[in-house]
Amino acid sequence: MRLRRTLTAVAAALLLLGSTVSPAAAADPPWLTPDKATKAAGPPNYDNCRFAGTNIGSTCFQWVGDVQWVFDGWTNGWAAVVHVQTNYGKDRYCQALPSADGWGTCNYNHEEGKCVRFRLYELKGDLVRNMSDFSRWYGTEYGSPC
């Protein structure tokens, strides 16, 4: 019995040593650590912004200035996040202000003459839910469909 307890303790110690995670591997994936939006003075200009929305919130891409707008539609403890993807390999994530605080923005310096698309999801801690489909692709220079 004593030998079995000793072997169990040694096995547990080896498991702990073998499962050590390096600091680089311990970093959260980017969709769990989005940029925090800056409070906007008002809503986006509807004439130069490409919109997408779901029941959880809204987002739009303003090609002049490469601004991604985001709005959380529910006061439910979950944060609305927009995932912005480029056709040149960049993924960016922008978390909305709490829903009572209105529109927020994240400024991204996209490459001109390229394309972006975006989708919404909700985030709470390390839980993700209500992932929408991606929008169509829009040009970073003039907002035209790609």
C-alpha cells in the first residue's frame, strides 16, 4: 500500500512537470483579447460605412480612415466583438463599449487597394458565442465590393 502511494505521488509529479506550459504558449488567442473600442462622439456616417448587424449588435467599416465601428446591442454581460479579416493575412478584433455607452471605434491602418470583411460574436471571459457569418469583402480604398 505504501509503495502504491509513493508511485502515485511520483507519477503525479511527473505529469505536472511534463505539462508545464511555456509563457509564449500561455498567451490567450487574439479573439479572446480584442482591442477595446474608443467611445465615438456619435453614430457613424451612413454614407461612407459598410454595415453588418445581428441581434447582438452592429458594426460598420468606414474606409476613409480605416475605422471599424462597433455597437453592443444587449445589456447581458457579454461583450459584442467584431472580427475584421483582411485578404492580406491580418485578423483584428475590436470589442464594443458596454451597450449603454453607444458606438465605439477601433482604428486600423489597412493596406490600400486590399479588401476586408467582418463578423460579430459575443465574448465573456474565454467563452465565445453567437458567431455571425462574415460580411462580403469590401475594398479598403473606396469601400466597393471586392
